[in-house]
Amino acid sequence: MTHVMNHQACERTDRRKAARVKANPSRSAASRLVLATLAAAALGACRADHAGPQVAGWTLIDPAERHPILVSEQPETITLAVHRGAYGLTNHARHRVAGFLARFRAVDTGNSRIVVSAPAGRSNEVAAMHIVDEVRQMISDAGFPADVVRIEPSPGTSHVRLSYLRVVARGPECGLWPANLAEQRDNLEYANFGCATQANFAAMVANPADLLGPRTETPRPADRRDYQWKKYTQGETTGARTSTDEKINTQKSSD
């Protein structure tokens, strides 16, 4: 309704300006040209409010634009206690690291890094190095490449800290009802239209990073593909061969 009222007000203003230009023939051609240019610019500004699809002169609003989902990055962190004289992780700490790596795998988009911060210049520095070595080995055993891990010293702490940035989706705040729908006769989208759908979608998306773009792909298995391509170019069948053990022989009964 506001857009339509603004549009009608702009049209009235443009008509008044055009009338003033015609009612003053004594003005120079240059001044009339300036006034006409200003009127055209004002008309263009009024039309800018009506960007997007329209039905019978009414502008339709996309609920995803009115109620956007905000995607941001937040750190996911665990801290491991380092006791002086320790030679590795405890069973409890090892389970925590395994769970941390499982969560990282679930939300990894191919661009994240695991940052391992270790104490430096403290009495438990040697014990921290043993823990960092075991953590790095667990990351490697889990199938992550070496460039995923970054080790950095942390002089101000006595713990080993593991962290990565995870993508978080935050839905819109719903419940905006500025007008009585019983008195809304234009049958257009109301202020809260589509908000609940957007909020539920943000809460249910498994990996919010998918809202930003597709995930990175792993390298292709070149050996098998090259072998099959070679057979294709040579005119050979690319299907799997069936051995005699996989065939079934049937005999017709004499009865």
C-alpha cells in the first residue's frame, strides 16, 4: 500500500511540474529543458520503488528477501587439559577429540582448517607437545590431509585448544503484525508472510554452508576412468565380463 501511495503521489507531482512548464512559455528553452530533465529524474526515482514482479500495479515481495536467513561463521572449540609429565591423551580426551573430528567432517566445506593451539614457554610445554603429536596422528588416521591442520603456539594458556570455524544459519525474528488482516483488502503479502517457513528452514538445514554454495569435490578416480576410456576409444565393450561361475545352466526335464 505504501508503494502505491508513493507512486500516486509521484504521478501527481510530475503532472504539476509538467503543467508549470507549459504555463510559463516566457521561460527560455534552456530553463524548460532543465525542468523537464528534473521531472524525468523524479519520475525515474518513483519507478525505482516498483522493482520486481507486479500484478495489477501491485509490487510482489519475495519472502526470502523480506525475511532473509543470516549466515555467519562461529568458532567451534574444545580444550584439553595438559598435566605436567603427561605423555599423551587420556581415554576421555581421546573420545572428545574423536567427536570433535566427527563434527568437523559433517560441516566441512573443503575450506576449513583445524587450528591446534599449544602452550609455549610454560612448565607443561613438553607434555603439550606429546598431546599435539597424538592429536595430529588422530587427524591423519581419520583421513584428513596434512594441510587441514595448523599448529600455532599460545603463550597465554596452559591448555591445548582445538578449533575450527563452522557456518551457522540464523533465521528471522517472526511475529510482526503491524496491521489488522481483516481490514487488508488488497490481498497481498502481509508483513509476517513467509517468516515461519524461513525460520524453520534455517533451523532444519543440516549444513548451513550449503546456503552459500556447493561443496568442493574430491579428486576423481583417474585410474578406472582412464582404463574405461581406453577401452571405449578402441571399440571394446566397457561392461563387466561375466564368468562361467556367474551363469546359470538349465536343462529341460524328460518328464
